[in-house]
Amino acid sequence: MKRLAVLAVAAMGLTLAGTAFATHSWGGYHWARMSNPFTLKLGDNVSSSWDGYLSTTSSDWSQSTVLDTTMVAGQSSKRRCSATTGRVEVCNGTYGNNGWLGIAQIWLSGSHITQGTVRVNDTYFNLAQYNNVNEKEHVMCQEVGHTLGLDHQSTSGLSVGTCMDYYNNTSATTDTQSTKPNQHDYDELVTIYTHTPPDSTTTILASAPTGPGKGQPQRVRDDLWVEDLGNGVRKFTFVYWVNRGAVHEAPAVDD
């Protein structure tokens, strides 16, 4: 059952001493679609140990009034997690001691998302510090949320009751306050996907330009890189770092 429609939060700016976003759209980026609600496919390339977390994440984001997500058979390998146009491929693997727990990537043509990927890094999730239900749900929920067009609600490290914050769930395995979307996330999705004029085309389940090659990733902030692929296509990489206070290099991922 979908939630009742609510008044969308439209005010721009920052609250809570610069740590929580009054609006947390990721640049206004969104999947092109011709009506709401629409359904976005999540390609299941994860192992059985992650299937439950992906299923929970899919169900939680589907509480939105403007979109549903559905798990389908993956079309990529766990290691490479190659993107497929018109959907999001979700993968897990032992990607190495490279500093990140999770990565979300989206490809944009203009402001429209054309494809996306999510990776969760078992090199860290196999460690006792991170190997708990709440941390896994937090990271999976957040990375999929990024592929819908959402930024963080908070970057302070404190919980604001959403998986789209930077709260660390590893210290209290019974603390579930930052494992799911909250009402502000659902409100923001309404804002993102209720715009005028409406989209005249769709990037859901559709072939779309992906760019002819690779560019040089440019740091926008510590957790975000942008890469110009040519033909008006850009790739954005959003990183969930293990040590979010450190200075990081661009993350190395297989494409």
C-alpha cells in the first residue's frame, strides 16, 4: 500500500547548522518518465547473503507515491557490475581495502538518469565492525536512494532518522533509526518527480546514450566525482567512505 500523498518540501537551503538539507535532491537529476508512479528495475547481482537487504530496500523505497522499485534478474557480474540502460544493477563483492563501503553511480544525459549501479564492499562487511544487519541495511538503502536522485539529508554523523544520513550503525546493532527512508525522503521524491513541464520521453527500460568513452573523474566534493564521457553524457560516482573524515583519492572501480 502506497503512502498518502503529502505536501512536498520545496524550500531550498540548509538547516541544523549546515548538516541537514531542507531539500536533498541530487542536482535535480531524475529518471525520465511520462507518468507517475513508475517502476524502476533493480538488477539482482548480489549473493544470497545480500538478497534480503536488497529486498528490504526495494520494498522501503516503493513506499513512495511516485515510484516503485522491483527486483529482477541481474545482467552483470558481481565483480564488474557493468551498467545496463534503463535500470539499476546492484552488486556485492570483495572489492578490496580501498576505503569504501558502498558506491552508487548514475549516468546522465542532460538532467535525466539513463542507468545506474550500486556496489557494496564485502572486504569491509566481512569484518565484525560492519557485519551487522543495521549497517548493511543503511548502506544498501542509501546507495539505491542515490540512484533515485537523492543526496544526503545530513552529513554530520548524527542520525536524522533516515538511511540518507551519515550515522554509523556499527556501534549499536539494535539501533535501526538510520536504516530506512523517512518521510522527508518520500516528500523529496515527490518534489523531484512532480515537475513542469513533464517529461516527454522515458529513460526507464529504454536505450539511451552512454557516451563514447572514458574521461577524467573530477572531484566535486569528498564523496562525489563527475566524469565527462562525451556526447553530453556524464557519470556521477557517489562514495560511502569507511573513514569519512579523511582525504580520499578518486575511487577505483571496474566498469
